[in-house]
Amino acid sequence: MPFLGAHMPTAGGLHLAFRHIMSVGGQAVQIFTRNQRQWSAKPVSDEEAGAFAKAWKEFGLPHVFSHASYLINLASPEDDLREKSVAALADELVRCARLGIRRAVLHPGAHKGAGIEAGISRVAKGLDAAFERAGEAAAEVGVLLENTAGAGSTIGADPEELGAIVAAARHPERLGACWDTCHGFAAGHDPRTRATWDAVMDRISASVGLSRLELLHLNDSKTPLGGRVDRHEHIGEGEIGRAGFAVILNDPRLAHLPMTLETPKGKDLAEDRRNLMTLRGLMKGGRKAR
């Protein structure tokens, strides 16, 4: 069965994410390695890397991911913004390598009126440039392209757009996909019945390839189907509902995958505990928390 977890805060030290995820009974964790809304970021220090490695070994989680900065826009037609985005992604890859994290999740970006084809081309070239700029130190780190809700000129609302980026890149072997249920629902991809979810999976399989699907973000949606607005809700309390998550969680094609929450949370993480319990209650023969 899937490995369920959540995005965790890192205030006080990146290594604390492991203690947080274990406190809610999670088996997979996603973090920001640095403030996701700032361009400038310090490298990972030897002390940070050591503390992170020690905590990872202590808690033994098999699935750890980073999420790249929301500021990054590789699809931008503006040269300055695109160059800053390439540099920021390269820095993220290097930080991941220092921490032993093998995959960074990335929103493809927005073409800002330049057109979807031009945007896809820029994203692919930006990914290539970031990989090359990060160099051999980050050679083992790949990028998971995350689908989007399709607001404005954002790229990635449909799996075919993610597949087109992979096909255009010079380093496709370092690219995979992350499917966000809230984003997908807002973009018109319906998981609420087996038939509609099979149609979504068929499109992912044909365009990206199921072997590239390495992570799911499990978020309910405040936005109705096809509403094109990204608004996360607690599991079972939004438009997708429990029935939709039951379909996803019990899909045998996804049984091996990590799936992380990005739902709202307070300081005590009680919401994550509740959401994970809800998800496990929807799994047939569900995997117990450690």
C-alpha cells in the first residue's frame, strides 16, 4: 500500500522534519530546504547536513523529498527572471545533494502570454541549464514536475504538458512527475469514480509514463472541478471527498508510491494526524503507521 506522509515545517533545523513526521505517524516527508519565497539562500552547512543525516538514519524513512521555491519560473519570457530561476533551481539541487535527497518537486512555471509551446521549450531548456549548472555534485538529484491547477498562463494543467517538457529536455532521465490531486481536480481531472480516474491515469501513462510518476500530493480541493484555482482543503472536506481518495489509495498501480499531504496545519500538527487517519481508513488493508 502507499506510503503516506506530509510536508513538514523545518523551523529550528531541517533535521526536525523527521521528528515532526514521525509524531503524526507519517512514512514519507517533504520539506523546503530554504525559505520558499526568497531568492537568496545559504548553502547547506556541514553541521546541517550532519544533523539531517543523523536524524534520517535514526528514523529511517524511505521517502524524503524537497519542494523547490515558488518563485522559480523557468517558463518566463523575461531573461532576468529566467536566469534567476535557473540559478535558484541549481542551488536547490545542490542543497538536496548535500542532504541526500534524491528528488526536488518543481512547478513548471507560467509563460506569461508567450504561448504554451514557447513556455514548454523554455522550461525544458531551463531544466537542462540548472542540471548543468549544479554540476557533478548534484548528478544524482532529479526533478519531479508537478501538475498545476491551470490558473492564468501556468504550464502543467494537463499531463500532456508535463510529458512535452520531458520530451524536449536533454536530461529526461533526471525528470519525473508529481501529481497533486487538488491541482488536478481544479484543472478538470476527476478522481471521484474509478472510470474517471482511469481516464486520468491513462493520460498520465500515455504522456509522462507511469514509471516517471514518483510522488502524489494528496490534497482535497475547495475549488470545484475545472475551477482552475489552487485552494487546498482537508481530506474529505472538499470537492473531491472521501470517495475520490478511496479510488486513488486503492489503485494497485500506485500501491508502491509515497503520497504526502499539503493541507493546512497548525503548530501542533493535529490536522496532519487527522488527515492521515482519514486516508488510512480509506485503504483496504491499510499500511499501519510506525
